[in-house]
Amino acid sequence: MIDKLRMKIAGEIALSEDPGSTMKKWREIFGITQADLSKHIGVGISTISDYESNRRKSPGTGTIKRFVNALFELDSSRGGKIIQRLTEEKSSAEEYFEVHEFARGLSLPDFIDLIEGEVITNKDLIENKQLYGYTLIDSIKVILEMPFSFFTGIYGNMNERALVFTGVSTGRSPMVVIRVSPSKPAAVVMHGIKKVDKLALKISEKEQIPIITTNMGVGQLKERLNRI
């Protein structure tokens, strides 16, 4: 599983149209600073910064291999918690939700534009939020049927993501679940909803999690977001 994860990360960087942003994303997922990474690899911090900002040409296979190996070696030296989390079996959870990681960070305003969304709460927090993925959730199945042990899988690699709930009627149940959960998303999208429940609005404001609504078809929504 670990070798498969290494190949996944290396392949994502190599095939990305924005390899620098993809490298930065994975460095942040592993919680490693540019300084620690540069010291481990044996290059200057400016070199790491140049790659991440695409001031250097796309990294070759040798550079990508050194980068990925450094992530794994540094995480292993700290107990390997990130590797363990990323290699956990998640296939059984696929009937309840779909996790998609972006190849680069996406600002929340740009995300909202892509899904033709309307911001319902916490508009003042929108500008400063960055997303690294989204999770499409069948709200009825998750709330009524999904085992509690699967909940951590909803957040994929990072909490800085949007949770997109389908099959909602008022939005109360998803926000109650988020209220009692130790992990919080950067934003919540209620799909196909006309009016958001008052309690859901209060929870959103208390947790400082923007609620966004959209009526875009699920297929079109996935098509747009999965390009990122």
C-alpha cells in the first residue's frame, strides 16, 4: 500500500499541468516545511520555493523521486501518522461518499464560481479560505446507514475541503453532524436546497463554516471540479 501511495503522488506531480502547486499541496498534506524539506534533500529553500511557484521548469523524474522519498522519510521519522492515514482502506466507504483531491489549491471564491453557488452564511470568511479538495456526500445514507468509523474518511487528505451534501431537505442534519464532529470542513455546500434550516444557519455561524447552495446538476458539478 505504501509503494502504491508513493506511485500515486509521483504520478500526480508528473502528470499535473501545475506540478509546482501539486508539490506544494503534498508537502502541506504531510505537514513539512520548506526548510525541513530543503535540509533533508540537500538543496536551498529558494530551490523548493522556485519549484512550488513554477519559477523553475517542471521537475524531472529524479527530482520527483527525491521529493516523494523525502516526504515519506520525514513522516516516518515523526511516527508515520500521515502515511498511516493515507494508506487506510477506504473502499467500503465509497457507497456513501466520493472524495476528490485537487491537484492544486483552489480559492473558495473560485470554487463558488465553478459550481455557480450562492453564499448563505459567513460571507466575510470566503476570501481567506483555500480548498484542496471536495467530498460529495449522500446525506441520507451517511446519516442513516454509514458506520461511524468511516467518518474520518470524509475529509480525505486534508480538512481544507468542501463537503457537498446531496439529498438534503433543510440542511439541519448535515450541520448537526458537523457540529459534533472533531474535524471541520472549510465550507459546506447544500445541493438542490431551497431554504436552509434556522438551526443549520446558527451552527454555521457558530462554527464559522460558510454554507453555500447550488442547483447545478451533480454530473456537471463533478465534471467541473474534477478538472482541478
